[in-house]
Amino acid sequence: MWFRKIWNVDGGNIVGCSRLMRRYTSASSRRVLDMAAKDGELRVFIVSGEVSGDTIGFRLMASLKKLSPVPVRFSGVGGTMMSNQGLKSVFPMEDIAVMGLLELLPHLNKLRLKLQETLEAALLFQPHVVVTVDSKGFSFRLLKQLRGNINHLLGVLVIL
């Protein structure tokens, strides 16, 4: 329904996109858009730790670039598909892509270092929104630490 209102399907013209976005978004989404408009860009920190998450992140990034009324800048952790959409990856996604307890144990110290590196990168980037895709254990630990360190963080989206 809202798609038919944004795109006048019969006439092909775009109806006031920012007015409709305000109507179909929550109060926190409006705060994010207001802050982004004030800053002149929407800063999105996105973390994906698996190939399937790279695909989801790629599609999300492409949609955000199309729909956002302000330029969008991405930073975080992702693969090649997300890098093609403009993500400046802190490190290769494969560094945190471990599955199972036996595979995890030898990499535990490296994962702690990568978590700290990601946290520092997010704090420097000062995102309006943090999006995590897949890699539940890494993402939840990151979000927990971010909540304690970023007061102005307006939006968090977790895609599992």
C-alpha cells in the first residue's frame, strides 16, 4: 500500500518522498533522519560475519542509498559485496567467520582483538545507526559495548 502512495503507479510520478517517509517511519527513525540532515550525511555502521549476511547487507545498503534523502556513508565489517556498495571495512569479514565450539576455541583471543578493533572503529565513526547481520555472538557483544559508550546512538537494527 505505501509503495503505491510513494510511486503514483498510474501516473508514474514520485509523490513527496520525505513527507511519506515521515508518515511511514517511527519517531526514532525520524530522529535519525533529522540528525542525518543536520550532519549532512547518514552514517551507518554495519557488521556482517558470514557470506549470507554480506548478501543481505549489500541489498540493505543499496536500498538505503536509493531511499535516503541525504548521502549515506558506510563503515564496519563486511565482505566484497558490501565493499562494492561503498563499505569501508575495518578488516575482512572472514576474520570473524568461525562456527562451532571446537573451531572457536583456537581463535578466541583473535576474536576478542577484532571485537575491540570494531568497537574503536565504531566510536571513531560516530554512527547514527548500527546494523548487525548474522554473526550473533560477535554482534551482540559489540552492541552491548556500544550501548555503554555511545550516548547519541539513535538506531540499532539486528538482522539474524
